[in-house]
Amino acid sequence: MRTYSISIFFGLSTAFAVGIPIAAEAATFDYNKLQLIPVKPIETKNSLSFFGDPANNQGQTVFFNLDPSAPDRGHTEISLNSPGNIAPYYGTGRNGSPEQSGATSAASLIGVDQGFTNFFKYMTDNNISFSNIGIGYGPKSGQDFTDTWNLGDDKLGEDWLASPTSTLEERIYSADPDEVEVFLSYNGQKIVDFGYTPFYAILEYGDTPSIQDDFEAILSEVVPATKVTGLDSLLNGLANAFLKDVKKGGGGIQAVSEITAVPDPSVIIKDPFIIANLPLPLSLRVGSVKTVPEPSFVLGLLFLGTLGAVSRRKKAI
């Protein structure tokens, strides 16, 4: 039986970017195959790992309208070896879910992969545990949950790209930059804001209909990070330590998420939407804002920027 399955981001993947406690593996995908998506994961000496578990009221949330005629329904998958299900139209962190579950973040810090020496030292010196540090993304306070990242006009060749003769699908989730946010937090309190970014979703369905040879990823652009104003002395120092490491590594942050064999999500119906909650392994990587790598071949298409999580039904093995 086929059930809903999802890949991460902000990355971050998945991996939206982590030492991951689910069935995630090192990427084997050739990012030079991308035609619509203009970014690739950056190489870095500074990265942090996060993970969001739906059982702990975290993770990523995707949803779409149940009405087949609704503009926010989402397209049907057409790629070779795909299950042919509905691509979720909307994506957000659990903190921005239509459920309004009270979640304050999408994932918690689980490790320092490389670098971030100032940040880690400040946490150690002040007895701050990894679980205190979170990352969230979704509509800003006061915005409707449908103001989150989405597939826009959901146009083939513009908002997504796929073919019945290719196992690859590329999706672009976009939003109004004034209506959404991505942030680093301490016990739910925002300490660092990240600039607006698209989230680019990659779904590689593999050589067979089995999910075992599938690969999924979410990438953001490299964006600047800024300190939230009005912090107390403890959080001000924590934000400064984080930003010092970011500045040393190039001044920007990319969210990367890469995963195989995505686990079953939690699915609910909140009329008129069907909602799926998925785990979110995420890696934050430090790099230069102005030197985002591009694939060797990119279509000459204009499209809105995006960020978001994507979902699909798990294929029968």
C-alpha cells in the first residue's frame, strides 16, 4: 500500500542540513543533473546538525487542498518510477502548521559537525544544551498559514520540472519574503534571523519503483544572518558567538537536507486540507552569500524564489 512520504530542507533537508538519527545516508546524487534548480550544496568547514521529530511536536509539515479543482491542490507526479501522487502545494516547519499545535521550532540542534568553535564554546561555558537551540521556518506572526512557501502557479517548467522519461523531479517552493521567516532560537525565543530564501526540492525516484533506491533533498540559497534586537545578555552573547562563526566562514548560511528511504509520516485531515508531518534532519552550512555554486546546465527560466518542504506518497516496494 502507498502512503504519504516526505523529504525535508530548510534542508534543510534532510540531512534544509546533520548527524541524522533516521535512515539518511550520504548523498550519491549528481547535482549536475539539475536543470531548473540553480543551487547545489556548498562545501564548508562550518556546519551544524539539527533534527525534528514529529513525536516531539517538531519536523516539517506539508499540506494541500483536497478539492481537485482548487488552485492550491498541487500537481500530479509524472516522473518515471514515481508513484503518481499529488505533490503537496504548501510547505512549512511544524511551528507554522495549520494544526496550530503550539510548536515553537521545526528542529533542535543535535551536533556540531565542523567548526562553530565560538558558538560551541559559548554554549559550553554557559551550560546551554543542544536541545535548547532550535531552528524554525514558516509564516510570520499574524500571517495566515497559507502564506507559507508554496508552488506558486504550479506550472510545469517554471515551478516544477519533470518528465515521464526521467526519474528526476525538481520543485520550487516560493513565498512573499515579507510574510515568512527562518530563524535560530533558544527555548523558542528567536535570536538570529536568516534572510529570505527559496527552498528547492529534488526527488530522484531511482532505477526501480522501489523506494529503496530513491533520493530526496531540499536546498536553500546561501543567505545572510542577523541578530534579533532586544535580547538579554545571555542570548545576546549566544547570537554574537553564532554570527562570529558565520562571518568567519563567509557570512552566509545554507540549509541542506538529503535523505533516502523516508519514514512514514503522520497524516491528518483538517478540511479542506490534508496535512502530513515528517521528520526533519537539517544541516546549516556556512558559506559566502555571493558565491552559490550553480549546476553546469540551467534552463533559462524566470521563477519566484522559494523555500519549503515537499512530500510524496511512499511507493510500494
